Amino acid sequence: MRTEICGQSPLLPASSMAMSSFAQQFGVELPLIQAPMAGATTPELVAAVSNAGGLGSLGVGYTEPQAILEQVARVRALTERPFALNLFVLPDDFVPDMAAVAHARARLDALMEREGLAVRTTLPTRWAPRFSEQFAALCEARPAVASFAFDLPTPAQMQELKRRDIRVIGTATTAAEARAWAERGADAVCVQGAEAGGHRGGFLHAGETPLIGLFALIPLAVAVCDGVPVIAAGGIMDGAGMFAAEVLGAAASQLGTAFLACPESSAAEAWKRDLATAEDHHVATIRSFSGRAARGLRNRYVEAMEGAADELPAYPVLNALTAPLRRAAAAAGRADLVSEWCGQAAARVRPQPAAELVARLMHEYRLARRALAH
Ligand SMILES: Cc1cc2nc3c(=O)[nH]c(=O)nc-3n(C[C@H](O)[C@H](O)[C@H](O)COP(=O)(O)O)c2cc1C
């Protein structure tokens, strides 16, 4: 259909319109978002991407409110451009099944003992920061863009964001979730294909972990989003991939793993090194670190916990239990016991400063677009 409408290079005019409207709407120059990556994005990374014309995103899902405000101040000291703050939408309080917690602790402690690490699990004072307090900090910080994963903010929270002129990007892993975000009033929906690194951001479909490939998911989401721009995420590592997403109907691309290896990212050196040598069949969906499905490298810990994932407490309880173990393992140089999240195409990382990576991605994107035009 588009072929008939647009003639010889059918997809370019339509998608470039989507692209420029995305850029206008979000106040950026490029159809490129550096993904929020809680635990790995730094103010330096975010500012470098935003200064280069993309949308840098600070992942603060694990961060307490005061520290969120401090990190935002550091971003603002480095850039005047728009950037995004990203939160996990969760209930404020969790009442876990303490028998399941005890079972998980016994299993984790036994594993640490077998591996010769002195660290043991403890009961944290809180399982996760309170979302309502993080949300209040986000409103106070007033970034140009707020992005969310794991659930929808309430209608009242959406109104609060609109009142403060904060644009909203929601994460969806299925067409139904994309529609839910569009109906809730999101300014754009980021569809997370099965290829995506890190936690699955979905919230419908209890008891399932939808893993829909990005090529299928983009057009499915575009069809139900009623004109709300769709952003593509998952396994995109170069400008040709960004352009492919655009051809399928995406208004912009969100890349996470590609930015993990930048010097500005706070991923551990061992993690950065392991990305480059990751074999595609060792990049898996893993539940045993946090209690929520996430894509990362299969390693010794993942294999040791195989078969136990369904008995373990759900996110964020398991995440809080394993956090001190992961920290101790990292400090002991045991990357094989640490969560190394990454997308399906991790081996294609190109370690370089973020501004250079943005320029390179956009160069490739323009070459791909020109190649299709001829
Ligand atoms: C290390 C890591 C941490 C992530 N943390 C977050 C997060 O805090 N919030 C979020 O919405 N998405 C998070 N994601 C998912 C990204 O938003 C995005 O969906 C993903 O990076 C896209 O796939 P790619 O890594 O192959 O580019 C994370 C991804 C990675 C790799």
C-alpha cells in the first residue's frame, strides 16, 4: 500500500515524517534513544548522548529519591539538552511468602559456600525503593521525558506528568501492552522485542513471559497505537538496524547494549569484556537473579540455579536477596556469578566514547537510508 502511495522509494517519505515528528515532539535532533539501564547508565553517559543530539536516559529504578535528585543535578551540570528519567512502576510495599524467602536463602547461601565466597544472604530493611517516593522525586526533577517499565502509572500520575509538561514513554512487550500505553496517554510507546537486554518490561499476561521478536512486534504495535509513535528496542546494534526498524514503522530506536561498552557506562570491566565475546546462544532469558525474566549472559550462577527459578520469590524480593551476593562476587572477580545483562547481539558492541558512537550510528543510518533510495 505504501509502495503505491510513495512511489519509487516507498518507505522513506512516510518514515522520515515519523522520524522528524518524533524529534520535534521530544525536542531532540536524532531518532535515537540511549536506553535507560538501571545500574549501568551514568550522568556522563546520558549527557554525552543528549549533547550529541540523541535522547540520553538515566535508569533510576533501583535508586532512592534523594539520590535520583542528585543524579539529575549531575546530568544538568553536563547538558542543557532534553534527557529521560526511567522508573520501574511497582507497588510501594511487598509482603513476600517468608517460607519461599527462607528456601531461596538456603539455596543461595549453599551456592556461595560451594563457590568459596564468604558472603551470605541477609533480610533487607526494604525490598525496593518506594515507587510513590521515586515518582515524587521524578516530578520534582522535571526531566523533559519520563519513561516507565513494568506497569502503567495511574491516570492521576499521568495527569501529574502532563501538568508538568513531562513527555511519557511507556514500555510494551506485546501489542496489547502497547495499546494500553496509548490509551493511558503515553506520548510514545517503546516496544521491547524478545532480543532486548535487561528485564522484560511487560505487565499484562500474568504467568507468561511474552517473547515476541522485534520484526513482528513493531508492525503489530503500530497497528494498535492509533498514531502514537512506536520506538523500537531489542538487538539493534548499528544504524542499519535503526533504519530497518524505521522501515517497519518505528519512529525511533532505543539501544541499550550498544552503549553498555562505552567508557561512560558504569558496567564493570569484566562485563564489558564479556559482551564482546558473547556467543549468541549463550544470551538467554534468566529469572534466577532477580525473580523477573531478563536477558543476559548464561554463566555458572545461571546454570547452578537452573530448575529452581520457579520456586524462587518474584521481583523485587529475589533481586534484593541476591544483590549483596552479586556485589561480593564482582568484588572477588567472579563475573561468572554476576548478572551480566545484554541484548541478543551483544558481541557486536563497539567500545568507544558515547558521542562517537552516536555519530557512527547516525552515519550508518544515513548510508542505509541512501542505499534504499537508489
Ligand atoms: C544492562 C541493561 C539494563 C537495563 N535496565 C533498564 C531499565 O532500568 N529500565 C528500562 O526501561 N529498560 C532497561 N533495559 C532495557 C532497555 O530499555 C532496552 O529494552 C534494551 O536495552 C534494548 O535491547 P538491546 O540491549 O539489545 O539494545 C536494560 C537493558 C540492559 C542491557
